[in-house]
Amino acid sequence: MVNRIFQEGVKIYLVEGHAFIAYFLVLLLVGPLQFFTLVLPSLDSQIWMAPANLFRVSSVGALIVVVYLGLKIANQELVPWRFLPLKLWIRQEGASAGQITKAHMALLGLHSLLLVFVSCPLLLWAGAISRVPLGSILCTFLLLIIYAVVYGAWGLFALTVWENRVENRKVFVRCFLVSTTILSILLYQPMNPIAFLWYYLEGREYAPLAISGLKLPAPAAHFLFHGFIFGAGVLAYRRALLRRANLD
């Protein structure tokens, strides 16, 4: 059953090509960003618009695009009418909540990998221009995949709760993404993925997070925060799915 649900997603997104627009958008948005980074004048080229910063700018742009498109794919916004409703998977096909969860998480991981893979040529070229070490480039790829999976879990939650209300799902995932971004900056700037990635590539160190006399290093605080977001998203998605299974 897990394979059937997974194969449905692969067929619709990859065989029929409905996800290709998302992969094309990665190139369409990151490519021009790199071009303007190199050619547009700046008041201070040492800070922003310079070849030395091309990889950082490209990575941040890819981060925003990959996470956003990953949420759209997880939320089944591209072709919602092509998917068999959860009610039918549960009632007619006899799928359990665990089987649906495994299939959805596998699809989320697959599309996260593909979105980052599509951006690889542009980021590798930018890394070569900026003379970024290979280790930093590979770590950037890994971070992009992690962020896409972490935030994509909330797209699965929205899909389960508002399966028949596409507009509600769209509003929720966008509000969630914006509010999480703002909240992370307000609480502790290194928790924000954009800030963390930028300063990691810059080699700058943040002051540790002090909580009741305990000092937590910035990377630890960042990954604990995102581990909490992912865990909460999976838990909320799982509970919503179990509720749907019991009702149906």
C-alpha cells in the first residue's frame, strides 16, 4: 500500500511532469539572482554585490525558493485534482495512517532532494566563482534538504486538515512560513535559516544563546529549534491523519 501511494505521487509529479514547473522555477529564480548579483552596481561591493559573495547570495536565494516550492508540493497545490483523496485511500483501499505517513514522507524527501539537485549546477558554478571550499558547498546542499523537509512537514499537515479546501491550505502554509521566519529572528537570530546560512558561509560566529545561565552554542540552538518545528509538524500531521482515519 505504501508503494501504491508513493507511486501515485511519482507518476503525477515525475512521469506526467506536473512537478517540472517547480524545478524550472528554481532555475528561473536563482539564475537571474546570480546575474544581477554580478552585474548590478552597489554602494559597497564588499558587502553585497561582488563575486566573492555570489555563492552566499545564491544559496540564500535557493533556500527561499526550495523551501517555498517544497511546501507547495507537499501541500499538493500544483495539481490537487489529480490525487486520490485520503478518504478513498482509507475507506476503499484500506490504507492505514501509518502507511499514508510513510508514503507522504518518502515523497517529501524525494522532492526535497530533487529541488536541491536542480539547483546544484548553479550553486556549484557560484561556489567556483567565489572560491568556496567543497565542504562548505556540500554542507549547504545538506542544509537546503533539511530545511525543505522540516518545513514541508507542515505542508502535509495542511493537506490532511484542509484537503478539500485548497485556498485554506495555501493561506496556512504561507502564514506559517512567514510567522516562523519572523519569530525565529525575534527570539534569536541564528535560529533563522537565512541568517544562519549566511553567517555560516561568511565564517562569522554568533554569541551563544543564554538561557537561565546556560549558554547554548548557536548551531545547537538552531538545530534544536528546527528539530522542534519538524517534530511538532510530524506530530500534528500524524494526529490529523489518525483523526481522519477514525472518522472515515
